[in-house]
Amino acid sequence: MIKFNIRGENVEVTDAIRAYVEDKIGKLDKYFNDGHEVTAYVNLKVYSEKRAKVEVTLPAKNVTLRAEDTSQDMYSSIDFVEEKLERQIRKYKTRMNRKPRNAVPTGQAFGDEFAPLEKADEVAEDHVDIVRTKHVALKPMDAEEAVLQMDMLGHDFYVFTDADSNGSHVVYRRTDGRYGLIETE
């Protein structure tokens, strides 16, 4: 069963919008096993130039599904996000069905929150073709120095060892031009 957490930024979440979101995203319920409760976090934003952004995150036990779309029409963005999430679920389930059961570590239920896919619903997997491998030495530094290194290399991300915590972290350039930091545990 999918529960909904819907919030709006610069837009009032009307009953009509709420019903549309629950109807469209609720269609994904057929992909989850009975007894597994999933919360859909839906964020609706409207910008000053009349563009609407829809973000939906579905955290499940072994995977987090996320999709977003920005367009002039919020309802079409909701439709697109639902289709994208459905493709992600089908791709994930196809991969799970093809994975040997003995590859799952003991004590872990691998994908048990998802209902089995029909053979016709399986998607053709894209073959991942790694064309280049790089070996890097992770140097101890702080996040600001890592951003400078990333900019000097002209990359969109940079992996480094944090000088204080000794953990491996990643800095990356966001689509808005600012920077993000991923800290490992």
C-alpha cells in the first residue's frame, strides 16, 4: 500500500491536485507485495516563470526510486514522473528476477517488497559497457580543496579522503551550478 506525503512550494495542494497525484502514483501499488507499506514523498513546486516541478521519491527496503520533471503543466509532469517510476520498477524487478538467489547475502530479503513481474512486463536490460578504468590515489583534503581540484580538472565530481574523518567523500557540481557533498558512513 502506498501512503502519500504531498507538499507544495509556492503552490497550494488542492483536493484536485492531491486526488490526481494519488490516482496516478497509486497505480504503482500493483508492483508492491501486499503487507508492504511504502510512502511516496511528493514535492510540487511552481516557479515565477509559471513552470511546475514535480519530484517523487519512493524509498523501499533495498532501493530508492526517484523521478522528477519540470514543465509548463503540473499534470503532465505528474504523468511523466509516474511513467518514469514505473520504468524504474520494471527494470529493477527484471534485474532481480535474473539474479541468482544464492547471490543474496544470508538473512537479507532481496526485493521482497515487490510483487513478481509477468514475463511480458520484463524490460530489456541495457548492457553496461565500461570503456575506461582510472586508478586514483585518494589524497587527504577538505571539501573546499576537493572542489578546487574538481574545477581544475574540469570534472563534474571528485572523490577524495576527508582529512578530518578519514572517510571517502565525493563533491559534485549540481545542475544549478552550486556544489554538493556526499559523505560515506
